[in-house]
Amino acid sequence: MAITKNAKKANRVSIRKREVNDRRRRTMRETVKTVRVSIAKKDTKAVKTELSAAFKALDKAAKRGVIKKGTADRKKSRLAKAIAKSAK
């Protein structure tokens, strides 16, 4: 447990940042999941709107350091590939 005043403050800040990161990670995962569900249902109209939301969530997560940039790019690429495959 933190003993010094600075360590206690750092612990509080760390907890706040963790909550923000968890929230951002959760929204990212939920948006990607909704895109995948729409792809499975072959709902092309919903896929377009959800895809942009998923890209936004992935980019924000990468920008804030929740995930790495390459991870975000890979996830976006795989989503786009899955959409293209379902369109055939």
C-alpha cells in the first residue's frame, strides 16, 4: 500500500486512468462486436454505420494508448475484409 503523500496521489490518479481506459476498451470491443453481428446477419445498411463507429473507437483507443496502433490497424483491416467477404 502507498505510504507517502505522493504515492497515495499517484495511486488515485492510476485508478482514475484505469477506469477511463477500461471504459474506452469496453466501447471498442462492443462496437467491433456489433459490426461482426451485423455482418453475420448480412445487414449491409447497419454495417456501414457501425463500421465507422468501430473505426472511431479503435482509433481513439490507439491514440490514447489503450491498444497499440498496429493492433488497431489489424482489427480495422480484418473488419473490412470480413465485410468484403460477406458482400460477395
